[in-house]
Amino acid sequence: MKRAVVLLLGCLPLGGQQATHRHAAGMDEQGNQLTVIERQFPKRAPNSKRCIPSEQYLLEQSRGGRVAGSEPVVTVCRMEDSAEISVEVKPNLIEVSENGGVLGGYMVVQSYQLSPWKAVQMEFCSFPGADEFTFTRWDLRKLRGQAWAGKSADAGGLCVDSPEVPTYLLAPILAYDARRLEASRVSLGSCASRLDASGRNGFITWGRPDPQDPLEVKLLWTGDRTLVAQVADPGRNTRPAASWVNADHFEIWMGARDEDAAEGLMWQFGIPVDEGPVQVGYGKPAKLPVVRRWTANLEDGRAGTVLAVELPDWPDRAAAGVTVVYSQSLEGRAQKRLIATSRVKRGDSMTLGAKGALLGKDFTCAPVKGALDVTGFTKKPLEVPEPDSGSSQ
């Protein structure tokens, strides 16, 4: 796998810089020839409070042999941290990697499109030793995250997306007031992860995949315990169901994702899409989620039902596991299909997934024509690693 990158804005004035390498970076969609210029700086004492440039990468755009302009895109800072940082240039892409250790550490790689600038992918791996790891991959173009967590002996190595270890899908975390969405009847747009019935976006844990089913579910965490979930299903069942289990509903499984978790630290909540009380399907939680619902008009003309779910606190915050399941009704008399963010099993907290990652540094979101959409990406230049912004010096 790879290394890590933490990104921020700005840098110190350039001084004593020396151009060392020019890296061809292909062309962008507008036909501009892209070149990344690598500059090295004289060695100076490291500083964890501000960026002391070690090297800098500038994007140069040209057309017909004439340079249209250049701007810095990545600055590698000389830090007291011992992590190894590397930068690789590819066609219209720059990858920044950080290796934070060999036996007990982390590795992260973040990839950015050069022109137009946007976050493309992030991979992160943490491992307390050589035996276990958690490897996460985000496709930032689709806001689709997936993690693999297990033992290296089962996976055939550290930090690999092996089918031999448990895996789960992630939804982005974006600090946002869900009450503002409700007040304006805003829907979830591109600023959310997506589940459907195809079997490619979500785990089908009951029933059969159906790529022709128009069902679409979107998920976004707007706080530590606030999940916003949206359902758009033109064929949704409207017949009365004898039980909440046979009606269209969400299931939220919570628990301590820990092999040593005490028995009983796992809960299942059933949340009807339509108005109705929250049900407990498993466990003995002390509190129930609080749910608010509204209807939103989607861009394609469909109507979506949006739920803002305020969850109770986790039984163990150090190992907060969660899986979101959408249950499609079969005419109100049975469950047609279960689409989940992990292959959760009753009583087995290690089959739970997790919330996701706080991705606000990589993009911004705002309501656009009634939908919460991605509206922009982190500006340039990026400082790697990120200085301690809590202090100024």
C-alpha cells in the first residue's frame, strides 16, 4: 500500500529555491500541456509550528509552446516528525504519500487531479503491529468509502483489500446542522454516499440484487451521532404492513466493535420510513434514537423521504461500530431485500462497520437548487505534513 498526507493552505515566502526537475504531467481536458516543476530548498532546522519548505511542486500550464501560467500545488514542509514523505507525478495527477512507521504506524496516499484541481482518492492504513490492520479507501469523486479490517495472516499481507478479512462501507462525515436541511426541505445530492439494489453499491444481505430497481439510498453523517438518510424509490410499497419488519424501514445496528466486548453491547433499531415509532429489534438500549422526517423534491423529478436520526451514545466510544441497513418491503407481507453497509450478524459485534471519515478538508458542500452538493475542493498550495495550526510563530 502507501503512505499518508495531511493537507492545508499557504506557505512561507520562497527564498533560496532551486529548480531541479521538470515532470511531464500529460494534458487536461482543455488541451493544456501540464508540467510539474519540482524545487528543492536549502536545508534548515525543522519546525512543527509553521512550514519550513523542503521542496515544492508547481503546476505549469502551456499551450502551443506558450506558458499560460504556473502556481504551487504542493509544499513539503521540513518537520520534526520522522515520517517519510514522497510525491509522484502522473498524467494530470499528483500523489502525496506519507509513511509513518514500519511496525506500528500508518500509511496514507492522497491523490489530486491537477487541472481542474480536485480531490480524487485517499487510501489510509493504520496498524498497531505487523499482525492487524485497518485499510480504508475513498473514491472522493463518488464519496464512496470502504474499509478492510483484519489480520495480516488472513489477508496475505498488511494493508490490502483482501476478501478474506471483514469489509464495510463508509459514509462521509461533514459538520453540518441537520436542522438547516430540514427547515429548507433540502435533499441529499452529491455530498453523500449511495446505496442501491444492484449489489455494487451496498451489501445485499437478504434477497437478490436487481440492477433495474430504481431504488436509491443516500447517507451522510452531519455530527458524531447524527445520520441523515434519504430514500427515493418510485416502486416503494404503500400497502399497510402487519409488522414494522415487513414495512419499508431502516435498521441501524450499534455496538462496541471489539472482540473483547461484553455480551449485550450490541443494539438494533428499526426506523420506519413513514411516520411511526422506533422499534428495538435486538439488545437492551437505555435510549432510543430521535427521528425527524421530511419530503424533498429531487432534481430528476422524484420525491425523496429524508430522515435525520439522532442516535444514542455508543456503549463503547473507543470502539464505536455501526451498520446502516435499508429494508425494502415486499407488498407489506415480507422483506424483499436488505441493503447494508456491512454484512452484519446478530450478536457478532465484529461484523459491524463504522461511520466514515471527516472529509471537510478535502471538499466543501452547500445547498444547490434544493440539494446538498459538493461545491468545491481544497485550495492550493497544500502543506505536507500539516503544521500545528493551533500555534503561531
